[in-house]
Amino acid sequence: AHGDAVVAPSVTRRLLERYVGIGAAQAVPAAGLDVLTEREREMLSLIARGLSNTEIAGYLFLSEGTVKTHVSRVLAKLGLRDRVQAVVFAYESGLVDRAPCPPRSP
């Protein structure tokens, strides 16, 4: 996919809303979440909320390259293949819930 998202963020959001809305099982903290730094947990949370690398970069005031590095580290540390697995992991581990991403102060 040349580094781009395979699924549009809007589609990911709708999919997650549907998944969470049908009564997903209670989240059980996953082993491995503790291997992430605070910044990596924040990245995983934003990925799970459907934000693209560009959106995460703007939200956190980082370069896209920095975001890509953090995303790669999250995937590697957790042994995940792609962003879709990261989203599932984030919800199943209880890292995120249905709450929207909070607005960033200017």
C-alpha cells in the first residue's frame, strides 16, 4: 500500500463503532501492554480511534516520520502485523473504549 492506510480512517471508525456497539465482551488487560512506553500507548490509542499518521502528527505536534517510527515500534513490540491488529489489540486490552479522541488544546 506504499505506506498508506489500506482502509480509510472513516471506514475504520464506522467498523469500530459497529463492533463496540454490538456488545463486545468486557476487555481483559492483555499481557504485553506493559512493554510499551507512555508515548507508544498514546500512539496505540490514537491508532485505535482511527486516526491516520498525518492526523496523529497534527494532534501530537510531531512529524509524520516520528509517528511512523512510533507506530512501527508499537507493532514490533506487540508482535502485530498491521494497524488493524493494533486496533483489535487496543480494544481487547481495554486501552481504549468507545469514547472519542479528546480535542487538543491550541
